[in-house]
Amino acid sequence: MIAIVGVLHEEIEPIKNSFQYILEIGEIAKRPFFRGVINGNEIVLTYGCVGKVETAFITQALLDKFNVSGVILLGGAGSLSPEIGIGSIVCGTGYVEYDFSPRIQTDSVLEPSQKCFQKLMESLDCFYGIIASGDKFISSDLEAKKIREQSSALCVDMDSAAAAKVCWQNEKDFVAIKVIVDFAGSKAIEQYIENYHKLCTKPALSVLSFLSENLVICG
């Protein structure tokens, strides 16, 4: 079984609506979960993790309750590079907490196993690299530049590194697949408002396309 987590509910809707069989609906960590099957892939979905603390406890709750082999995190992110534009997909290969001093240098990048998801990752039209996470929205050009220089990250969000750390500690596979909805910096808030709802399902649709034609084999 694989777990797919969305930061907000819109981000998992395409997958939930495509279940061929629904096995279970319930609640975990006061969030709804949905367990079902797509093309032989058993999947458990949940959402509702704004920030690193919520992301960590929801991820751990999933691992405790279900026999999950790997976790996919979906959501939006802010680009740290002019080459990675709005609407682009970023697939994380490493994760860093930019606001956890002194662990901000590249030697502190978490690299959980991604064996389960190699074929999925190879199927994506995306950028591959480090995702930096912290508990705030980056709306300063200076701060965005600092994070980029210190972490070599492609984009910034509020959750990926937390889920990566939990999966790494539990020896579970993990990948974050994020769509760029803004450029981290002074225009980020207005860009997020303009683009989020237009783009937020893009990672889920990419994952759904793969799952509909492939069996994810873990272990």
C-alpha cells in the first residue's frame, strides 16, 4: 500500500475521485482518510497538513495505522529559480529544513529511499532536486535568495522536509511532487492567490496517470 498526502483537499481530489474500489473511509489524526484501489494499486489518501508539525504527525499516524511501504506528498511550492516557472513540477530528491539552524548546509539534506517511486519519478515531466521547507510563507526576495544560496534548493514549501524526516526515520520510501504556484519573494502572495486553484491538481493528475497504467511495487 502507498499513502498519498495532500496539504489541502483539492490536491488529492483527482485520485480520490478515480478509485475503482473504495475499501474504507475513516478518520486519522482528526483528518479524513480514504482507502481504495486504482489499477491494482492500494492507496490511502489524506490531507490537512499546513506546516512541518502537522505534516510530521499526520505522516507518522499513517505509518502507524496502515502497512504503508511509501508516502507521496502532493502540494504547491514557491520557486527559488527563475528557470523553474509557474506551473512547473518539482520532484524532490533531497529535503532540507531551511529554518532549523544550524542544519541548513547541504550536508544536512535528508535523502529518504525512493526505490518504490523510481519509475513514477522517471515518468514525470519535471525538475529534480532539493526542496527546502520551513514554517512560513517566503515573501521576501532577500530571504528567498538566502535559502537558495544556503541550501541549493529548487523550491520552498512548508511540509516536504518534515514528511521526509518521518519516512527516513521509519525506513519508508518517500517523494514530494510539487507544482510551482509562485516565485518565492515579494510577489509570492499575489501569485499564490492567482495560481493555486488553477494548478493545485497538477501533481495528482500526473501521479494518477502513472498509477492508471502501472503497478507500484515496493519491498
